[in-house]
Amino acid sequence: MIFDRIKEDDSNNDLHEYAQTRTRTIEYNTSRIWNLAKKHLVSDPFGCCCEHHHAQQWVSTPTSGRIFATPESEEWHRTLATKEKAKGETRVGEQGGVSDSDKRRDVAGLLLNNGAVVRFGAKGATGARTPRARDEDEKRRSEVEERDGVARSALPYGQVDRSIICVRSLCMSHGTACGPQNNKGSGVLRERAQEALYAGTPRRIIGNDDAIFDHNNHKIKEDIIKMIIQYLQDEGYFASMMTIQDEANVRVNEHLRHRSQFKRIKTAIMDGEWSEMEKLIQKTPLKDHQHFLYNFYKQQYLELIEQMEYQKAFALLTKRLKPLEQMGSLHNEFKDLCYLLTCKCIHDAPSFKNWEGVAASREKLVEQFSSMLEIESNDLAVARQEMQQHRLLHLLKQAVRYQIEFSRYHPKVVPIVPTLLEDYSCFVLPNAHRTTFRGHRSNVKCVDFVGEEGSMLVSGSSDNTVRVWDVEDGRCLHVLGDGDTGGGHTSRIWDVTSSTSGDLVVSASGDATVKVWDIRGTTDAACLMTLSGHEGDVYSAKYHQSSNYVVTGGYDKTLRLWDVRTGTLLRTFSGHKSSVSRVIFNPLGNLVISGSKDSTIKFWDLVSGVCVKTYSSHLGEVTSVEMNKDGSLLLSGSKDNSNRLWDVRVARPIKRFKGHQNTSKNFVRAGFGPDESLIVGGSEDGLIYIWDATTGEVLQRLGSNSPDSHEDIAYRAIWNAHQSLLVSCSHDCTLKTWWYDEKHPFDQEDDF
């Protein structure tokens, strides 16, 4: 609510004064409306028997929760006072008094002028109103809606818009949302979750993507460009299409123009249109162009001899055929062409004694031309393998179908995919325990899914080891840095992170080092390098989106940027006054965001190393920071027993999530859940909390009604959309995965 945002900023006295003024205004108008409602609303237009509940139903505010005292509302106050005085001792509904419908409309006017919208039931709503009065009501309603900037659908007079009638007056002065509205929001999310149908374990990916096709292959690149050009042409972006064609030197439709030209050439040959034919041949790219020209002129020459046009034949012989004399396929063929000028018949020449006439020779010339096309370059090969229509859209639809069909949950109704900028995942609300991972000998401080696919888990523990697990069956695949094999950490593991491909894992430890592990092998994983430079514990590490860099933060109050290809320290970020507890990159990869025990969150420019922004609204140590996919929202966790959602664009917290416990000397962390409409996080009571990101309400407490709950502090909870699983780590030395089980009930309000 707006009061949460105002009261969170202790440094701005003007805002506090403004909030207090708003609160007094709300309390005044609320009591006024409440008294009028109880006094005048004797009948029950909503079918409610309880007068107290009925009076509550009349109070409604816009989404911003604003209620203003305006001159218009004071006018309505005076109008009501006049009517009450004139009424005297007459009871409501008696003859000579003010009718129930008029009093409802009076209260409605008061509500309208205080930023509320109320429409009435059928009882007494329309009987005594004149058209002029109704027009005035509609005009007043339109003015209020325009003033508040709230778009509402117009209902016929006398109907109830129940969607905007809610109980908010009493709790508005405290800056909190009231029960019915929140229940509605949580109910919607639970209904969405129930639309998911378990479809089985996601299929394993088929090897490496580069093994399927090499995206650096010239032919593959050309195919991609061709599909893009085809799409641009289909959508009418001709200028963009031509620009890409010129820049990439890829002519997708060139073979179509050639095919049209070839067809015209064949028609000209069969019709004997030699002048047109000569023009077309000059524009046609043929490898054996001279040889075909010779055959073309020879055909024209023989037809002139057949027609006894000797003068034209002689001119053609000297001007066209003589320069191409060496192109003749038979020995002495050119001499026989000259001899035909003195013969009465073409068959008299030895080289042409088998000549079959004009029509047959033209057909042979067409066949010869076609055979030359068969051995032409890539453009003609493309002509034989024409691209499928809407090829790019076809592949995109295939990709979306793959994402839906290969996921753990299928929607019960075919979904409408709203965006292609991120992978589709079926919305689920985890409500049940799935698998417990055992093997660590001490508390598990951190856990993460390996790579984007998340088919493996990586965890770090106070037993100084890093373990890699199979998500499905819970098997431990690798133990990184076991004391028996050596090469591992000598102190507890505070954080782990993996590259986008899932080939490399980085661990941050209390021994002041950061290690990079290669887990691609099926046997023991190897430590590729050790990054040293921090003074004291390294509390956090995070891979860059490019998988070439890692940022770390620790006890020495600094952040450090490393090139993991070479092990080089690239930059040190200094500015925090206490230990750095968490570091991440923003989605664009140009900023580093850090949370610290000094209760601040800082944004650092990756290139210059300068701190460009600082958040300082938390009252306790900041234990976690996470960002949503588009970088517009930041989620932070603190030891003030709250997680906060920040709007990065205005640098203000917009929502606070409470109910969990985070006060002791532990790094309890939170993150974004399914569809980014949920917030998930750990708690010192051993439960996994799931909040509604919109209302801030607790939707689930995983483990609260289950014998499989964590037995001690739950440090962290992470969601993976590809696996549709939530994983948590705990002080009880275990990891647990959580999923949606349609047979398991959701938590109810009474559970909270």
C-alpha cells in the first residue's frame, strides 16, 4: 500500500506529514460513511441479514486506496443534514419521510465524492429517480472516475458491481490490505496451480546442443538468415529484408526469379522468339554460357536455312557463330554450317544428315538447357529444395510444443503462450515434499541447480565438501574436495554457483578461496583453479551470464571480479562498511548488485567499478538479493524479519513479505518462484515460505503439516522452471525438493 511505501522512508518528514493527513482524512470519511450506512440502510439491497456486514459492504476505494475530503463531499454532508432535519421523527420508509432509495443515493453520492464507486441492487434503486437525476449521477460518476484515473466498466443503473465492493475502510488507515481482497488473490493462484497435471519426469536432454548442429557452420547461419528474410517478407518489412540480404549476401528469393526467367527462356525457344531469347540469355547466369550461346545461334541459323533466308543466315554466321567456332561439338561442324549456304537441303551436310526438323530440334535445345540447369550453382539447388512456407514460425511452434510436452507438468487446457522471450513453464504452487538428499556430514549452507536445465543439484556444507546430486533419484554423483582425495576446501562452504551450460561449478569457502570445478566427467570431478585474494571468509559467488567471469564477496567488505578462463583478478569493488553477504549480476550483465551486513544494497558498474546506487531501507543485515528476469524488480532479504520487493526504476520498496524468521547469525535467503508471481524463501523455523508477490500474503509453508519437513533452519529455497521443482537446504544436513501434488491439499488460512 501507499502508506507502507511512505512510512518506510524515515528521512522524509514531508511524506510522513502527508501520510498522517491522509490517514486522518480516511478516518473521518470512514466514520461518516459508517454512521450514515448504519442509520439509513435499513433495507438489505445485497441480501445480507447482518447490518454490520451490510454497512461494511458499502465502503469501496480505488486501487490506490485514496479517499479525499472534497468540496463536493461537504455539499453532500449538508444535503444529508438538511434531509435529516426535515425528516424530524419520521422513521425511514414511512409516508412523508425520505425514501430508502433517496438515502441510498445520498450515501452513494458521499461515497462517489470520496473516491468510491457504489451501484445498487434492484430494491428501491430506480423507482423515484428521474432521467435528469440519473444523468446527473452518471455525469458525477464519470467525473470521479476520470479524476482517479480508474477505468471501470459501465453497468446499467440498478446493477451491483460486486468486483469493486470490498471491505477496506477499517484497515486502510493502517496501510494494510483487508482479508477478502487478499483471499481472492491467493485463491486465483491456487486455482492456477490446480490447472497443472503431472506428466512424469522431464526427458533428459540429448547430448550437447553443438553435437546436434554447429551454429557456427556457414550453411546453418545462411539457413537462419533465409528464414528471417522469409519472415520479414511475409510480414511486409521489405526494406529490412533488402538490407539484411545486402549485408549478409544471402539471396533467398533469387532462385524464384531465376526459375521465372528459365521458364520464359524455354517458352521463347519453343516459340522461336529469338530476339527475346537473346536478351534473356544475357541475363541468365550459366557456367557454360558460351557453349549454350553457340547451340542457340546454331538452331537459329538452321531454321533460317530451312526457310531459305540465306542472306540473314550469312549475317548470323559471320557475326555470331564465327566468334564461337571452337564451341562446336563435332569435328568440322562449322565448315558444314558454311557449306549449308550452298546446299538445297540441310541433310546434305554430313554433320546434319540426322537433323529431325525445327520442332524436334527446339525440344532438344530445351532439354540441353535444362540439363545445364541441373548442374548449376547453389541458387538452382535451392530452386529444387524450396523453403517451406512460414518456416521460422513453424520452428518456433515446434519449440514451444517441445517445452510444454517435455515438462514435468502439463496444463489441463491448451495454453496461450504470451511471449517467446522466455521458455514456457506450467505454473505450479509447490505443496508437498518429493525427495530428501542425504550425505553431508554437517549443515548445508547453500544449494543451486546446475545450469539452466537443472537436471543436477550442487550443494555446499560445513563439512568442507561440495556435492553434486541427481535431481530425480537423489544419488550423489560427485563429492568435490573430499578430504580423502585432497584438493578441496579446508573450511565450510558458504555459497555455490554454476555456469549456464552446467559444465563448471564454483564454490566460495571460509578458507578465503574460491575454487572452480569441472563436473563434465562421469568419474571424479577436477579442480581447475583456485582463486585467492580475499582476506577472510568468502560468503558469496555468482557466475556471469557469459560463463567467463565470476564475482565474489566476503568478510573483507569487498567484491572481486574474476576471469575464470585465466584465473585473473579483473577488478575490486570497495565501499561497503561491513561484510558482503550476497553478490549477483543484473540480467544485462553490466551491473553487480551486492547486499551487506551494513544493511545496504549497492549497485556497481561492471566497467568502471563505481557504485551507482545504494538502497538503505532495511533495518537489519541484508542476507540475500535476487533480481527478476527483466531486471525491473529486486528482491532482498534481511535480518529485520522481512523480505522486500523493490521497483528498481524508482528505487523504492513496493512490497514487504513477513511471517518467516530471520534474525540470528545465519544467511537465510529468498528468491523468485514460479512465474515470478511467487516469492520463496527459507526460515529459521525450518519451514519453506511461499508468498504471493502481488499481495504479500503467505500462500504455503512447506513442511508445516508434513513429517518430511526440515528439522532445523532452512537456509535457502530455489525454484527451477525447467524442472518445476523447488529445492531447499538446511542446518539438519539435508537437501529437499518440493513439488506440486494434486492429491495433497494446499495450506488454509487457519494453518497460519
